[in-house]
Amino acid sequence: MKVVIIGGVAAGPKTASKIIRLTPDADIAVVEKGSLLSYAGCGLPYYVSGEVKEQKHLMETPAGAVRDSAFFQNVKNIKVHNNTEALEVDRAGKRVRVKSSKTGEESWLSYDKLVLATGASPVIPRLSGIDKKNVFTLHGVHDAEGIKAILAEGKAQDVVIIGGGLIGVETTEALAAHGCRVTVVEMLPQILNMLDWEIAQLVEQHLESKGVRVMTATKALALESRHGDGECVTHVQTDKGDLPADMVILAIGVRPNVTLARKAGLSIGEKTGALCVDDHMRTSDPDIYAAGDCVECTDRLTGRPCFVPLGSTANKQGRVAAVNICGGNETFPGILGSTVCKVFDFCVARTGLTETGALSAGYEIVTSMAPGPDKAHYMPQSKPLLLKLVADKETGRLLGVQATGPGDGAKRIDVAATAISAGMTLDDIANLDLAYAPPYAPAMDNLITATNVARNKRDGLMVGISAQEVYRKIQDGADFFFLDVRSPQEYAEVRLPKSTLIPLGALRKRLNEIPKDKEIVAFCKISLRGYEAALVLKAAGYDNVKVLDGGVAMWPYEKEK
Amino acid sequence: MKVVIIGGVAAGPKTASKIIRLTPDADIAVVEKGSLLSYAGCGLPYYVSGEVKEQKHLMETPAGAVRDSAFFQNVKNIKVHNNTEALEVDRAGKRVRVKSSKTGEESWLSYDKLVLATGASPVIPRLSGIDKKNVFTLHGVHDAEGIKAILAEGKAQDVVIIGGGLIGVETTEALAAHGCRVTVVEMLPQILNMLDWEIAQLVEQHLESKGVRVMTATKALALESRHGDGECVTHVQTDKGDLPADMVILAIGVRPNVTLARKAGLSIGEKTGALCVDDHMRTSDPDIYAAGDCVECTDRLTGRPCFVPLGSTANKQGRVAAVNICGGNETFPGILGSTVCKVFDFCVARTGLTETGALSAGYEIVTSMAPGPDKAHYMPQSKPLLLKLVADKETGRLLGVQATGPGDGAKRIDVAATAISAGMTLDDIANLDLAYAPPYAPAMDNLITATNVARNKRDGLMVGISAQEVYRKIQDGADFFFLDVRSPQEYAEVRLPKSTLIPLGALRKRLNEIPKDKEIVAFCKISLRGYEAALVLKAAGYDNVKVLDGGVAMWPYEKEK
């Protein structure tokens, strides 16, 4: 069996390796346009930051072997043509025309099965000055080397990152590690569009606490050279003013590489622009498979096509494609858009549907916000973790979870992704036997607490109100009673605007201070005491009592200090 | 509604708090024998170590309020009788006889619903000398204070811990932090009986690398005073010799406190000795509920009764009991024996069935051992994680996972617990959309790799062999070829006995060195290259090739250096 695989970075080598394991006599050729193979693209921000010390570490196996052509030949019996571009797929003739960028020679490689693992490329905005020397994307190893060279010269004091998505945010920290003043310019009203607004807001606040300037709803208009030799950008012009820039990083996102597939007449997803595949990773041509960043995925919850290029998905898809190419029958069930990224001291993660996503998919939902320590609260290593949970109101099924804060969100997101895949309801999750010990989790895991809050809301025991709604009330000068039930010490430290303090322990005795005819919004730090206060008030005959979702800990606006 | 709750530590206060939230006018009395309420018993080892600085931190809410009687009265409207022992349950009269240890006064508390949350007590072995001053359990805050007092005097150089279970092992680290020389004496052939032998062996090796002496299959016979005033133990006599001891910690396990329940004629589990409850947490008397360390649980996989007292379970059960007491309908589905503990630099965790447990439950199984970095291997913070997975051979359903090593095992165990609860198969788990970024996970998560190894074995692509079997072959002088396919550098560092090095990259050219008529066992560090070597050999006509489960990384015996 002859297999040609186009793409030598992630999905390509994975597919090749699995095929050779299943069919040791397969004749496999991997065609890679670049010179480097199997490099860890996701590791580039950490190479820029200096955490990953050497370029070759991104190319090595865990055992320390560099994955070059010789490695693939000797260890795996896979022939790799790097520096070789695939120019054309002749589907009728079952062959691929390739061209060596070194010799300029063209040749045809014939195949029984073809795998497209052509990846994705960074979106380059049409801005004047985009070709200047100090403008980079962060997609390949060469980009990282270019950025590192400028950093090494100590010339990059001000860096502007255009785009506040995953790569933009990850790069922020890498640059700050070098002492750069970083500004993130994002066209949308929030960074990290994979999150609901108020969660993204908490991340923005954290970035700003680290000296990063975040400009949302801001459009970059031009990259200008105002001094020097004109070869370098010195300023980024935006619709909110000009920003000095010794370096510009374009992190607007990536677009699937489908030119070859399109020319070959393969189906391309209308909305995503990515290659269509079935659950066997087969394209519209049964002899052509595809995997990785160039393909469209299916959202496991909504069934809708989506484009979420990630190395983890690429690896799984490569395995599925290989099994099917070798005559097996394996399916890829789609994705949940599970994502995690490190933003300075915060772990930011999500899976499934956000509130916005769930509403636009037509769900009637219940949400909960659960801030709390990620380990037993008396352990010195415990850190705050802020969870937002979205569930289907009708069935109680979990739809999505978002996590942010210094606590271990990655763990809870993986558990949530597993629970969503299994179709678990809130009731199922509340009694999961998650492993408990003080150095690892609170006795009631954060995810279980978030689940129980959502159950309380769904059961009508608690009426929540979002910070956004409360903020609007305050802005509108609405007449409501904003009841803080924390301790006087906590109140002295930080307060929400227009709030009145009556500590929970004193509430029963001070009911006379609370108006019976007004809407009451109760809260504390994490809104557990807020919830208890609401129950006390309800029992005392107050009938319009709400609890602020997420309490002080997740208030996304400015606080009084 | 009058509710009496016996027990004020974990399940009791949780039940009380949830009842008062659901039924604010409930008349709740909590009866607690000790003086302290709601203290975090699981935190005691970290109080002994000094990580938790003050006793009161174990008693505080996350917001810093001390949970004493006044707190329960003022904040929760719950009456707490501490220093009060429940002596008798009069089921016919629906009342409990209690006695104050301060005044000696006896009285009756009547109830509509009674909750038994009487907890468990440490097992005290019948050994002479057990009453000496320097012999402790680590169950309550007073035990911890006693241990800390001796440590503070600097008099405890040699400490013997009798029992190598969870508490014994957790306490080891706390004592080593004070510079003690610690010896763990365990009667069984392994410590941490919740793990399979070879995983426990890896933990033992880690303990020993930290200067802890582990004596398994060793029986403590007597606690002796050979010098001094005779009030303190100086030696522990065992069947493997005498051990000097300036302090002795008894950590043999705990036994459910069921005297009261037994006297009241409630059903007690035959095998566990714990209180029987249905899935509504109701005892054999419909007006008496029970929760926490005194009750028997159901194993979710086998349906068998078990006794695994943990704070996490106590909290969940307390909530379930409360909901049902208040007229709701909630069930507790049982447990998976999920456990995690910190052993110096190792995270040791497990969920579901071990290999031993699965076999004794009658399953035909497939297992896999998957060592690997817990994050992208090129990230400096990545650490080795060693997973063992057990699945049902027939259905492919996941049955259990064990984790050890410095890597983040807690996360993978929680995901596994969720997957097992959902009845997921290996195929389901292999394509879970777990969140990936280099600082948090490898592109193929460790659990997914472990799953894929098990799939390969189940599909007959790989024949595994356990370290135990190979070791037996070596001991028996069996004639087999033990093929190490790592690099010469790796081989120079550490080797398995009787192995021959042929690096994977050279294997195809050096087949002539490998006998065709012998059994071949291939391995590498983690057994991925070992697997690839086996496939190369199979393709070359070798028909008796096995792969060492877990490779060098999980070899539980001595290695050559």
C-alpha cells in the first residue's frame, strides 16, 4: 500500500507513524514544504519566553531523539521529503505533483491513499506597513527566531500584539518575561472570544495587573514608520489613538490551508472554509483522508461544523485516519472546543458551550458561578479558582464550563469535558467520586459546588442575578437594596458600589434595616453566605430576593477600595 | 420538624446546613462528643508538618470564620451541643438520651428525623505498651497537638509508624519534615493496599529515596520501654527485629462508630461492620438517616458493599440525606474508591478497580502501563506520571486507573472516575476532547495514551508482559531475549538486568543478532519504542514477541546503574 501524506508537522507524522505500526510494509511518503518536521508549534510562546531553552527541544521526542528525516527513515521506516511542496493532486491518476524547493525539480508521487495534513496559516490583515522587518506572526519556528533576535538586541520596549485570541494572549506573557511593555489590540469587545464576556473580563483585569494594556473594541488601522530607516514599524495607528511599537505581533487567528484540496475539487466547509471530512476522517474523495488544522470538526453538542485547530485534535484525528486507511473502522466523534491557556498566573480554560453559545444554539439554560479555593482552603498552596457552568434547563445536562484564576482550572475542565461527552446531568456530576485530599482538592470539589449551585437555581431554591444586570441597575440608578453579608474586615478591604454591609451572623437581628418593598440582591465573597442570607430573608417574608452570581470574587467591574 | 444529628465533624454539620437551607424553620440539634466542631480531620498531617500554621485554620470557613457553637447558632440557626455524648436512641419514643461531659447531666432530645454521623475511630492494635505517653493515633486535633509537642521538644529522632495505609503514608512526610528518621511497619506485603503491588512498589521506592524505611510483611509485636522512666516507648519489637522509637504512630486504619446504632437495632453491614443505608441514606429505620465515615457504601462497579471513609463522600452523603429528610428525592449512587494522597514529591491516586480487584470481581481484563511526561515534554515544569489502567476485555469498559509519580495524577484520576461513572469504553476515552496546552498536558493526554495502549493490547496489536513475569523468568534463569531498544546514553545511565541493547533506529539492520527461536521481550523507557520494536520484529517473521508493560520507568525492582 502506497500512502502519500502532505504535511509533516502534527497530524501528518502521527498518521504516518500509526499506519506503519498497523501495516509495517506500507510505503509511506511524507511531503513537507518546510525544512522542519514534527515541531511543537504550540510550544513557540514558551520558546520565545525562554522557558524552552533550545529550538531543538521543540523537535525532539520525549526520549531526546530529534525528529528529522533520518529519524523517520531509521526508526519508523517512513520516507520524508522536506523542503518539498505539493503542487497538485491528480485524483483520477491518484498521484501528487511535488516540487523540491532546494533543487526546483518536480516529480509525481503516486498513492493508493492520500492524507492531507496541510495545517493552517496565520491570517495576515491588510494593513499598510505589514511587510516591515519588525512585524511577525508566531506560527513557525522562524517567526520565533525573528522575535527572539529582536528581544536579544534589547530593542523591543513597546510591543503591540494585534489580536487577543489564544496565541495573542499566550505571547503576551512571553514578551513581558523579556521586560517588554505589551499592548493587546483586539477588534472585538473582549479578548478570548471563546469565553463569555465577564470571564474574559477577569482575564483582562489579570493582564492589566501584570502591566499589560488591553484595548478591546479597537481596530488597528496602519503600521507606520515615523523615524529610523523606514524598514521598521515605530507606531501602530488605531481608531483609539496611536501606539508606539518597537515590534508588532500579528495574532489574528489562523485559516486552514485548503488551496490544494480546493483545486482538487474536494468539499470545503461553507462556514469554516476548512476541509470537510466524515467521522472516518475521509474527504469527499474516498481515497483521500485529511486530519489536523486543515479540517472542519463537528461540535459534539450542537452537531454544527466548527474550526478549532489544536494539536491534541490533530493527533487524535491522525490516529483515526490511519486506522481507517489500514482497513479498520474507527470514528472521530467531534470536539467540545476544550481549550486551556496560561495567562501569567491564571489558568484559563473552557469546554462545551458558553452562555452565549448555548443561547445562540437555542438552549434554555441555567448558569452558575462558583469561585472558591481549588484545594482545601487551609492548605497554603490552595489558590482561587473561578468557575462558570452552563446547563440545559430542561434536561439538566451539562453544556459547558469556563474556568479562570490562579487555581487548577485545567483539571475541572477535563472532568467537565468528560461529563459532557457522556451526556451527564447536574445530578450525575454532583455525586461523582472525585479524588479528595487537602493538597489536591476541597472536600467538595469546585466543579461539584458549581453543579450544586446550578441545581439550587434550577430547583428554584436560589434566584441568581448576573453582575451585568446589577451593574446596569446601578448605572440606571435603580432602587434596589444591594446587601453585602461578609464580615466587616472583608468589607473594609474591598467593596462593591452602592452596597450595604450586614454580616450574615447579624442578619436575623437586623432585619428591620432591610426594606420589605424593594428588590434585594445579596452577596458575599463567593455567594454562599449570600445564598444563606437570601434564604433567611425568604423565610422572614421577603419575596424579591436575588443572589449575585459569583459574588465579589467574580465581579467583573471596578471595586471600591 | 425536629432533627437531631449525632456527630459534629463532617457529615453532621453538612446535613444540618443543607436542612436549614431547605427548611429554614427546622429545629436542628447537633450533638457532638468532642469540644471541636467541623474540623478538617484530613488536614491533620499538614498541621503536624507545619504547612498549616494554626489549629484554628482547620476549624475556619474559607472566609475565616471559626465554626464554633456561636457560629452555628448565629449564622446557621443550628443549635450545637458539643462535649455531649449520645448514649441511647429510643426509636419507639423517637428520642435520644444525651449526656454532657461537662456537667454530667443527662437529658432526652426528641426528633422527627435522626441523623447518625458518628464517624469512625482509629483501630488500636492489642500490643503491650500501647498506652505509653509517646504512642499516638492521628485522628483528632488532640492527637496532632500531642505529636507536635514531642516534635517541638526535638526528642523524636526515630519514629515508627505502624500501618502503611493512607494516614500512615501521609504522616510519614509530615514527620520527615521535622527531621525524624521514619520507619513504616506494614503487616501486608505492600503499603497502600488500595494499589496493585507494582504501583505500591514504586511508591515504596520513592519513600526510601527520601530516607524513609519501609518494612512490609512485618508484624509489630510489642512496644517496649528499655530505658528512661518506663512511661515512654523506646523500641518497637517486630518479627523482623527491633526498631528504636522515640515516638510511635498507630495508623492501622479506622473502624466505623456503630455502637449506638447497633444498640438501637439498626442493620450493620456484615463484611464492613458499617451502618447499612439505602441509596437515600436511610438506615433500616425510615426515620433515621446516616452519612459519612460510619456508613457502608456501595461500589459503583461491582455493586458490593465497601467501607471507604472519606471527607468528600461524607459531604455528598450529608447533602443527599438532608434533601431526603426535607421531602426531596435524591440518591447517592455509590463510590469508586477514588483516592489521592501526597507522598513527598509523588501524587499517588487511584479510582475504580485495581487489577487484583477486577480479577477477584470476576472480570476478564486488559491492562496497560503508560509512563510519560504529564505536560508537553519540552516544558521545564513537566514531570513524569506513571499510569496503570484496567479495562474489561469483553466490553472495553474502563474499570480503574492508578497513578503515581511526581506528575499530575490527580487530574487523570478525576477524569477516569468520571469516565467510569459514565460507563465509557476505551474507544470513548481515546477521543475525549481534553484541554491541551503545553503547560498543562501533552498533546495526547497521558490518560488517552494509556487508553490507546490498552486498545492496542485488546486488539491484539501488542502482547504485553508484566515486570513481575519477566522478573520471575530472570529468577528462574529462563531462556528469553530481553531487548532494550533505547539509546546508548539511556542504557549507560540505567539498565534492567540481563538485557541486551539494540537501539530502535539500528534494529532493522541488526536483526541477525536476535534469535528467532526464543521468546523476545522488548522495552524502552516507556515502552513506545519497545512496541515499535515488537512490530518491526513481528514484520520480520518473529512470532513470539512481547512488550514489557511500563518499560524501565515502571520497573518495580532494582535496576543496574
